[in-house]
Amino acid sequence: MPESNVAEPSDRNEGEVSGAKVIAQALKTQGVEYMFGIVGIPVTEIAFAAQELGIRYIGMRNEQAVDICAEELGNNVRPAVTLLGDINAVTKQLLEEFDKIPWQYPPESKWWKTLREKMDSNEAASKELASQKSPPMNYYTVFYHVQEQLPRDGFIVSEGANTMDIGRTVLQNYLPRHRLDAGTFGTMGVGLGFAIAAAVLAKDRSPGQRVICVEGDSAFGFSGMEVETICRYNLPIIILVVNNNGIYQGFDTDTWNEMLKSQDATIAAPPACLLPNSHYEQVMIAFGGKGYFVQTPEELQKSLRQSLADTTKPSLINIMIEPQATRKAQDFHWLTRSKM
């Protein structure tokens, strides 16, 4: 990308440019004049940045839906407004109407004020969780220390349930096309494939550019043997396994052992629980890479620093966190309810 299209700060503290502004600048460079999106994190930040550059942003609500299949309208939530048709055709028609009647939601409205206040409260809650120093760590503590050392031009791959969701709000990418995850699909098993593809590209076009793949312990299980592929091609990918001994939640070793005293694991162990303190780093070591087992913020900082400094081989950092750790409380049940 030409230098004129990328904002490079002169000082990390004073002139830092957010990833949202970089995205907005890239869209402006490509001639984008209108944006549609469901308001929420991180869409809101991008919308603010786009509006500053003169791009017209149309914030949609979940109650509105466009679908080419009538049976799917209202399948997720009951919509107040539905548009039946091809998304491309419907979007074109909407843009034509906005050209006739220029309109922008008032930036000083009560709705925007409430939204900004909510953003500030969410940020404060995340910072409070990240400030916890005593082990075992939680998601926010882990991501806070990882974010501190992330290379500005690095590729960030994230995969998992809480791992991906929380990681999206804490781990920042500052350049376009440098964040790879499952998006709204929640697909599991794609993380290491994404990381391999990014590392091959980086090795060919920009040697030294790092790929950091952040995996939940359950997510790692879907394609963990791709570690052999990573080592076979000697791709210096850094894999972080955020390990809470389960899918969403697990048990610590003492609770696990006590539970199995009375019954067999097939009866007593909840299906979402995994074996406590599994040493996933040994998988990387088995194929010739470097492995680290960490339990404290200090161990995490040291192992990540060493991994970033070594560009000759891949590494895996197995990060133990509180088995019952979860995300901050959610206000809307549809964010966490089962779709089954």
C-alpha cells in the first residue's frame, strides 16, 4: 500500500492512529461514500472515523433485515422492518434514495450520547479486569500483556469462543487485512490455517513480519496437529493457547480429581470440560519448535518477549487462566443464548 495511504504516528503516545482510522482512510482512498452496518463494537469506532472523513454512515438496527429468502426473515430476532430481495439490489436502491434525501443521524443526539457512555463504561470494566495481578490470570489480564508487546504490523489470528470475542475488543490491529478470525460465523478449526497462510505470505513479501495466533484450548484441539505443518515449513508463527481447561469453562486439578473419586469420567465430567493443565506446548516441542508453560503475568511477558525475538522457529505459549474465567457480564441475552 502506498505510504500516503497509511497513517504512521511519529510518537506512540501522542500521535498513535487507531485501526478504525486506518480502515476509514483505506475506504476513503477506494472511493467509498456510504457505509451500512449494525452499530456495535468495533463497528461504532470505524463509523466515527469514517464520518470524520466525510463517508456517510447508515447505522442499522437488528430489527431490520434484508434477505433473499422470505422464510429466513425473522429467524434470529423478530424484525420490525424487513426487505425481501437480493442484498446488492436492495443496497443500490437504498443508496439511490439517500442521494435524493441527504440525511445524517444528529451526532449530538441522546442516542449517540448513550452509546458513547456505554463505550466508556465497557472500556473501564475491561481495564479493571485486566488490572488483576494475582494468579490465576483471566482473559483480560492475558490480552492486556499480549497487547503491550504486539508488533504494530503483525498479523493477529484469533479463534475460540470467549478467546476470540474478548480478544477482538482488546487486541488491536492497526493495518487493514491484518486481523484474521471466524467473524460472525463462529467457525472452529480455521485459526491455524489462517496463520499458516499469513506466515507464508509474510515470509515471501515482508520477512520479519510476525504472525500471532491466539487460540482457546478447545479451538486449538480442532486443528492443533497443523503444528506439524508449521514446523515442517519452518514458519515462525507464535501460537498462544489461552487454556481454561474447557469449552467456555472448566475445572482446576483438585476439583477434577475430587469429582472423579465418586464416578467414572464419562458420567461425572461435564461434556464441556477438558483435562486440566494439558501441556499443549509439548505438541510444538515434539516437532522441533519452542514451547512455554506459563501461569503468571511475568512468565507470559518473558516467554512472549523471547518468542518475538526469535524469528528462526515457531513457538507455542500455553497460558493457564482461571478455569471459571469468563467475559464481562452481557446486557443482551441474544449475545450468549444457545442457537440450538
